[in-house]
Amino acid sequence: MDDRNGYMLKGISAKRGYDWWWHSLVGVNQKTGEKRPFFIEYYVINPALGGESPIPGQLPENRAKGIKPSYAMLKAGCWGKGVATQIHNLYPISKFSADPKKMDVHIGDYYATETRLVGAVKLSVEEASAHPEYMSDAGEMSWDLKAEKILPYCVGFGTSPFFRNINAFQMYWHAAGMRTRYEGKIIFNGEEYRVEPETSAGYQDKNWGCDYTSPWVWLNCNNFVDRATGKALPRTSLDVGGAQPVVFGISLPRRLLIAFYYEGELFEFNFSKVWTGPHQVFDCPVTDEKVEWNITAWNKKGKIEIHFSCPRDTMLNVNYENPDGLKRHNQLWNGGYAHGSVTLYRKVNGGYQKVGDFDGELGGCEYGEYDQ
């Protein structure tokens, strides 16, 4: 059994570390028919330091005393113009449990398994204002969802038990459900959204480690059409992650992990798999109107050109505090309306032969750097 979707924190990492299980998907408003992307996250930080009460690191008295954060958190919300929202409910570590072999996470009365998600978050305007240490907007959301993982993506030996046990990397990534079919119901601020497997464009991954990366790059899309034919591509998926790997405390040059399934065939551009001859260039400009992801990568199998963007007025600055109690990411742009194109080439007889152009929308995305 592949245990990369299981709980990772033990020993030193349980005293300075985080682990989270992220889910993003699209629901349809039952009254208006509008599609809206949502996210759900089950999260824990520094569990060995906690107990019967949550310890928020951004509470002024905790910061003054150098007390590190320790809590479990349900984080959920949505993206969209005028409605982008992140809602945080903090729980004591005593209300948290997780299986090291698989995704089976319990926070309070709620849970996430490989096949089912149940949960709810709620915070009033008054509570959000009175508790800035929650780093949360006001709102409420509940969900009951089934999940079926169709395509996984494993980054390779970097997440193997050996490298995990010696805490080689500062931040780890595993996409157990690079493409996931969700089904069920979400209620967001009193409005019901239906989630259907064929239209959910669902995604599930996890990150864990002792700190976050800066810059931070993530791009996923499960909603592609073939530009030449206009046909939907139900087995085509894009996933990009990384930017600044740190190994044994040494910061490496900026690099990405890129996976593109073209109707079930994997084209992978992974800097850690040096035998494939990977090369890449990328930039992620942030303008007043949008955030962009412009990426070109090539290796012995093929070449990929990615050009996506997301309107800033649909995004939010997603909030996390670092395990040491500081909050270094304050412009971490996070969205669910990324759209753009992928052009794919296959290596043939020493040259690149074009496979096709693929247009995507309703993609998940993230980009940010630490405050300078």
C-alpha cells in the first residue's frame, strides 16, 4: 500500500511541522445553475506541542513569548468575484487523529477518508473581527461528499520512506487524487451547491514538512477540451508544484514538478528524475488584474508549454502561519478560476512532434513569495 497520503508527523517534525490534506472541486448552485469552485482542507500544525486548547501562533501574547502554534484546523471556502472566502475553525490537538497509512483524518466530529469527506466551518463577523489570530473571514460552509480518485501523481523517490524519515526536504508534496470525482452537497452561506462526478473537476493532494516554500507555485486543471475538435477530455489533467526546494537546509535553484496526463498517458517533467533529461523555464508575474503561470519544460519524452492566468478579483490571499510562529506568506495568491492552454509535443526522431493544443478552465492555482 502507498502510504504517502497518510499522516506524516512524528519525532522532531511533530514539534515543528505541519501536515494537511487539500481538496478542491466545482459545485453547481441549485437555484441559479452557476458553477463555483470550492476548497476544503484538513490541517494540523506542531501536534506534539498541543493539548486541550488550540494555540494560535498569531495571538499577540503567544508571539511575545515565542510560543509556537499548535492546533488542528478545518479550513474551507470558495473563490469568486466579490465572494472569495476562507473560513478557519481551530480545534485542540486532543480533538485530532490521523492514520499514518492512508487518509483517515478526524477533527472534532468531522472526518476525511479516501472515499468520503464530512465537515463544517462557521465563524461570525463578530468572531472574525475579535480574533484576528484565526486569520479567517466570516462565513459558514458544510459538506458531505463522496470521492473517487481516478489519477494519482507521485513525485518520486523524494517522498519515499527513507527521505521522509530523515526529514530531507523542507516541504513535501503528494497528489493522491490529481484527478478526483466528487459527488454530494455543499452548503455555502445558506446556498446549496450540487457536486457531480462528471463536472466536479476535482483534485486532492497533501503537503507536509517543517516549513513552507518561497516562492510557492501550484497549478492544477481537470477541465480540458481539445482545441482542434472542441471535445472534452475526461482523462486529461495538469498538475504543477514546487518552485524553491530546500534539501538538508540547502536552498536549490528554482524548479518545478510538472505532470500532464493526456488521456491517461503521463508526460512528466520532474527535476528529481535526472535520467529523463529534464529542463524548464518559468515565470509567474503578478499584475493588478491577474496572476500568470508561464512554463516551458522539455525532456527525452516530450515538451510542454503552459500559459495560464487567474483574475485577481476572484482570488484570495490564503493564510497560513509558519511552524515557528511567524507568518511569512502574506501575498500568497490562491484561486480556482485559472484558465489557459497547454501545448504538448512528443519527442520523435530527435525532434518534437506536436500532439495538440488543449484549453482549460476552472483550474486551481497558487503563487506567492515571502515578504522581503
